[in-house]
Amino acid sequence: MPKTSKPEIIRTLFAAYMSNDRKAIENSFTDDFRFTTPYDDRIDKATYFERCWKVSDWIERQEIEKIFVEGDEAFVTYKCTAKGGKTFRNTEFFAFEGDRIKRIDVYFGATYQDGAFVKQQG
């Protein structure tokens, strides 16, 4: 059976987020998965689902712009448009173990409301 490519795994993950398929997302992560953002430092899989899992019905559209893969690592840049006109662009670093995701580090980009920059509060 051919291995799934890293871009396919990433696109499948993003599609699962958009369809709120938590089980598919859980299955795509290794048991020792870690997640980091400016708000969370290397939280585990259970904590990720407690703190970060949200139903995606607030997202109108999500567009993967770039995927760069090197070996078992990848960077993904995507743009989201929320219902109500807010948009943002993030980049995520993925580390893989086989066909499963071992780590995601999220880097937040700028946010816009109806095309105008929205300064974020720290």
C-alpha cells in the first residue's frame, strides 16, 4: 500500500477541521502529539482537545496557500475568512512520524476586518 504524501495528510487534516470531524483529527495525531502557539507551549493531545478544539462553523472559507515539505517536516500557510468579514493568515510547522502528525507549531499572522488591519491586544 503506497504511503500517503505529507501534502495529502495536511489537506485531509484541514478538510476534517472544516467538517468538524474530531475523530479523523484525533486519529491523525500520534499518541505523544504536542501543540504550540503563542498561548500554549507543547500541550499534549488531550489538553489540545480540551482547550483548542472548536466547531468550525464560524469559518466561512479556508484556503491553503502553500505547503513546503522537507523529509518528515512541513510548513503550511493558509488564509481563513470568518463569517462577518474577519480574515487572518497563519503558518504552521508540522512534524510527522510516519503518516501521523507528531507536532504542530502555529505562528499567527495579521488579522483584518473587512479589509482593514486589526491591531491585536497582547
